[in-house]
Amino acid sequence: MGRKEISHVTFFNFASAIAIGSITGTVVLTPTLNLGIGLYTLAGWSALTILIGVIDSKSKTARNLLEGQPVIVIKQVEIMEEAMRHVRT
């Protein structure tokens, strides 16, 4: 997922990091779980995360779909009330 500041982490990256940590913890701490299946699951989720990251960096359409569009709510010291109403609903 790369190194990012916490303010630049998207929701998908945050959720993916939590999922990878959870899968790893389950694989390590559950003695009845087959290690091969756990590693397969971890590799699959990691590959999905990397694939989504590559698609996100290459396609503006995919980036808008995954992350949404930013909304300017303050412009030149003026509060954009219409944008605030749009974001709130």
C-alpha cells in the first residue's frame, strides 16, 4: 500500500490494512486453521489491494469511483453554502 500520511489514506486503504492485519492475526493465532489456506487468503487480499491501487493511480474514472470527488467548501475566505448543503445531504 505504500507509505502515506494518515490524512492521505483513503477509506479503502484503511479498511484493507485492517483486513490484512485481521487475516494475519487469525492465521497466526488459530491453531486449527490450515496455514496454506490462511496464506492463500492473505496473498489474495494483498493482491486485490495492490491491483485496486494500480487501477486507482492509472485511471481518473476509477479514482473518482473509488474515492469520490473533493468538494470545495471554503473558497477565498468565503463559505460556499451551496456546496455545504450538497455535502450534508
